[in-house]
Amino acid sequence: MAEQSTHAKAAEDGAGYWAANVRIIVISLIIWALVSFGFGILLRPMLSGFAVGGTDLGFWFAQQGSILVFLALIFFYAWRMNKLDREYGVEED
């Protein structure tokens, strides 16, 4: 009986872990799409009135901003997954 409850708890923990993992991935992908495609292409005319580094903000996002946000998302994902791994007891040594 105790073995069955242990398996059920492990399956529940695994499902919670993967649900949290997928949620982090989806949020990161939405931010990435918004910054790279949204700010760099779709919203560029609206952002042209703001100057950054001698050029308009839309062009800056298309050329540099989306890359910087992507790098920030990589570090955020690694940090958040390490924290999530510790919460669920699956961290690497």
C-alpha cells in the first residue's frame, strides 16, 4: 500500500515538474516572439519615434535588441530551471 502511494506521489511530482517546465518555456517563447517579430517587424512603425543609439527603436530591436533579449532569456531559463530542479529534488550534483 505504501509503495503505491509512493509511486502516485512520484508521478504527481513529475507531472508538476513538467507542467512548470513547459510554462517557463511557453512564457520565454512568447517574450522572444514579441520582441523579435513584434517589436522588430510588426510594431516598428510605432517605435520609430523613439531613438536609441542614433537609430529608431524598432530598427534597434530588429538588429540588436532581440539578440540581447534572447541571451537574457537563456540565462533566465537556466537560472529558473536550476531553482525548479531544487524544488523538486532533481538537481544535478
